[in-house]
Amino acid sequence: MKQYLVWLLSMAWLWTACQEKTSDSKQSTKKERTTPKIAKTSPPVFPELNEANVVEELTRYGAANPENEVEIQTPLGNIRLRLYDDTPLHRANFIRLAKMGYFDKTEFYRVIKGFMIQGGGSERPVMNIGKYTIPAEIRSQYLHVRGAVAMAREYQNNPEKRSASHDFYIVQGTRYTPAELEATAKQNHFKLTAAQRSTYAKVPGAPHLDGEHTVFGQVISGMEVVDKIAAAETDEGFWPLQDIPMKVVILKK
């Protein structure tokens, strides 16, 4: 009888131990299956720019965001640009607007065949980016040749030739004979440099804009798309009758 009681106690102990082990195993499995928490990241903050802080903010932003190649995607095809590092404020501003998603709400809204296509604006509401202009970064080595990317600007009350905040254009250009180039210089009251004479003898461009606007980049592929856009039918104000929206994508450096 005692042996039978001892056997029963032993079996009870073994059963309890097995249950505890099973319970521990279930708890362990449950812990292993727990999904780790993912830390929430805040969206990037873009301070509103104004005339007082534009240089400081674009300088800071440019140092932290060194990308200099972008792709403009349109219904007519894609245009790839390389932005110049030695026009740092304009490069930083364009990259900043692209990362904000600003350009994705705009379109090419002024196109003149044989001259240029202008984008960065829209009749639809666009996000508020602040009211500011960009100090000119006009470099003599960057002419308004076919494929040049430059910023629009106001001509009245703007002796420093400061650029607009978001309106940019891409030159399609016209081919000039030496005589036509001289006539253009005379008509627009500027003296041709040796570089202009040599350059525009070889490639189309818009020489009357040299020294007046900041050229801050160049098309590296997709000029056939620029030609398609420039050929679009427009109203009397050169606004395309068919909208030409854009999306600007940053390419890895």
C-alpha cells in the first residue's frame, strides 16, 4: 500500500512538472512571436523661406542634400537634368522643392517653340513655400545653349537679377548665323563675347538671356521631349491647350 502511494505521488509530481514545462514553453513561444514595435519617424520639416532667411536656409539645406541629378516625368516623356554644384543656392532650392513634392502639383505652363519651355507654376492651388527670391548666381561659363536650365525672374525693380523661387525654364533655342547673332546683340543692347560667338556658331540657344538669368543646370537626356513640349498647341498667352503636368524625381548621387 505504501509503495502504491509513493508511486501515485511520483506520478502526480511528474504530471505537475510536465504541465509547468508546457506552460513555460507556451509562454516562451508567445514571447518569440511578439511583433517588435517600430519607431514612428516624423516627416521632414521645411521652414517657410523669406528674403531674410533664404541664403542661410538654402546653404544649410544644400550641405545636407548634395543630390544634383533629377528626372522630370511628363505625359510626353522624361527629361533628365544635371544641376550645377557651383550654383549652390539654385541647386539646393530645386532639390528642396522636389523633395517637398511642390513640382508634382505644377506643370509646363508657358511654351514658345524655338525658344524655351517654362514650368513650376499652375492655375490650380499649389502648396505654400513662402515668399522669397534667390540671389543671382550668374556664371559666365554657363550660356543659354540648347538644354540649359535656368530660373525666371522679375525685370522691374530687380537690379540684382534675383531669381524667382520656383519658375524655371529649359532652353530649346534657335540656330543663329553670324549676322543674325550680331543683329540679336544689337537689338538687345549687349556686346557679344568671344565665347558666345564661338558657342552659338555651333549650337542653338537664346543668347539674349546670357548674363540676365542664372543658368543652374543642363539637360543630359530627353531633349526630344523638350521639343515635343515646345511644339504643343497654345493659346495667345503661350499656355498649352492640353495640360502638361510634371513629377520631379531625385536621382541618387
